[in-house]
Amino acid sequence: MKSYKFRIYPSKKQEELLNKHLWLAKNLWNELLGECKKIYTNFGYFPTKNTLQLMVKNYGLYAQTQQEIAHRVHNSVIRVFKLRNNLVKCGFPRFKSIDRMKSLHYPQYGFCFDKKLKVTPFGEIAIKKHREIKGEIKTLTLKRESSGKWFAIFCAETPKEIPKENNGEAVGIDLGVMRFATLSDGKVIKNPRHLMKYEKELAFIQRKFSRKKKRSKNRKMAKVRVARLYEKISDCRRDFLHKISTELVNDYSFIASERLASQKMAEQNYGKQIHDAGWSMFANMLAYKAEGAGCRVVFVNPENTSKMCSRCGNIRKDLSLRDRTYTCPECGLTIDRDLNAAVNILKRVTPGQGGSNACNSLQKERDVAERSNVCEAGSLRLLIGEACHKATSPEFS
Ligand SMILES: [Zn+2]
């Protein structure tokens, strides 16, 4: 399944109707959530999907859309319990204001899209079809972004592509904040720092927004202005990541990257910069683009990748974040810190290559081979048991 996102331009009347439907959807969500809570306090269990579905008849929305909201409520409640059972901290679903209800979903019928987009009950909506959709369209979501722009998102079942031939080399990638990425062959990708570029402007309009009188029309307008700038920043970021990831999967036949827990890292330190870099979005893009480009992406355990010497395997415990070059006291290797990490990352999936991993012995290699059962001919002999990321794409293109 792949998602395609297109901008749509509803007329004034249509937009009014769309907003009205969002309003109804929000009310429905709140009503159902309230009902869930009531049943739970009275009887000690949550209603099933079917019970919720029976409550939503004739609400004024498209039939399947309102059913889907019942499913959404049910799923979000159940999800909380699953997460809490696994000791993950999370909040209970909230009652929504209109700003938090953003989309109307058409899971099967109610829309038709050939040259024009027709959606019941809004009629023909102007759409900018900037690219072709491959495969069969399954679902439609109409979405209003905080900036006030409307989008149509189609999910389509795409036929499996035949991978292109790729004669590129293998590469390890070290992601960072100072530079966006360092490749094991010495190439460097600069960090564009999108947020930093607009930080001053953002602060200015946010300050203006906070000074506006509550519930005033001016405040509403200022809020849209803030949302628009945020949208611009994230658009820039996504564009950059798309370009980089496409280039990488086309140039290399094998990519090793770190499996980063960026959320956790961001909570500890440098949160703004880490989120701004968009590592997880990048990892996602690499994974789903790789298949079509005949490239293989593997994520490895990031432990000690920067502290380990890439020539002899010695681990320097005293290396701090400030040291930009790595000097090995054992073998005397002096190398850029990020480059060292990138080489280590590549070595982790290709043990025994370059003859530097001698101490890790053949036995270990054999163990790995047995565990993963993936063998490749040619330059890449082994893949560690990290399964290649599945090529699903939560990323809207
Ligand atoms: Zn060394």
C-alpha cells in the first residue's frame, strides 16, 4: 500500500460543508468517547466495536465515515490498554476540540477519482493531480491541515515493482546533528537545520499570536500564520529527506544505518535539533524506497559505534561528544569521529570484511550466519539477523 497526497481546492460552499462535517465528526467522537467512559464506570468494560457502530446511525455524515469514527474511538481506547499492559506511559484519548478533528475517511465507497474527484456529498472538488497513481485506489481521506489547506490522501495497492539493477557499492551511514550524515566512503551531507533558519521568524509571529485577545478573530488569523510557517518548515525538511534518500538508494546497492531510538535521545538532550533532523522519517524513506531501487537497507545496533576503533576494535570509554576526531591509543589510528562511526556501522553487517575484525573470530561469524540464514554472493557475504525493514510506506508522497 502506498499513500498519495494531493492538494484540493474546495469552493466556498464546499468548504463550509466540509467544515460542518468535521464539526459533526468531532461531536460524534466526543459522544462515543463519553459513552465508552460511562459504560466502563458502570460495568467495568469497554463496549465492542459493534456496539459502538450501532450507536452511530443517521448522524448526518456519510455512512462509512461515521462508522470509521466508531472504529477509531474503539481502536484508540484498546491501544491505550495494550500499551499500558506493556508498561508504556500514555494518556487516555481526549475529547476533541474542532482543531483536533482533522480528517474524514472513506474506507471503500463514496468517492470516485478519474480525471476529477467526486465525493459524496460534496460533489466535484477541484484537485491538483501532480503525479500519477500506480495501482488500484482503495481508500480516501479528506484532511484539513492546521494551516487551513485541504488535502485528499489516497491509499493505493501498488503492484510489486521489479527491482532495478544496482551495481553500487556498500555503504555505512552515521547520522548526526553537526552534520546530517557521514558516509563510510568519506562523503558528508550537511545538516540544513530547517528549524534554525526560520526560528527568529517563528518566534516573532508566535509572540504576536500570544498577545492577541482570546477568542478574537485576530487570534484565529495569527494562529493560522503560525501553522503555515510550521508547515513550510516541515515541507522543506521532507523535501530534503526525499532528495537525499532517493540519491542514496540509487547510488548504493547496500546501506547500513543505525537503529536509533530518536524519541528517547531527544528526551535526554538536543531534542530540538534531533527532531529537526528527522532521522526516523529518513530511515522510513530509505526502507521503502530501497526495494524498488534494487538496494538493501539494514539497521544495526548503534551501541559503541563511535567509541570503537574502526581498525582494531579497541573501545575508548573516555570519548566525549566534544571530541571531533578519534585517536586510537592502541593502533594509532587518527580519523574523523563520524567517519569512524560510519565505518563501524558498515562493518557490523559485513563482519570479516577488510580483515580488521580478526579478533571477533570465525566462530562468531558462523553463528551469525546460522541465526540469520541470509547469505549473499559477491562482496557481501553475511547479513546480521536484523530483518530488512519492510517496504510499507507510512510516508505520504
Ligand atoms: Zn585502533
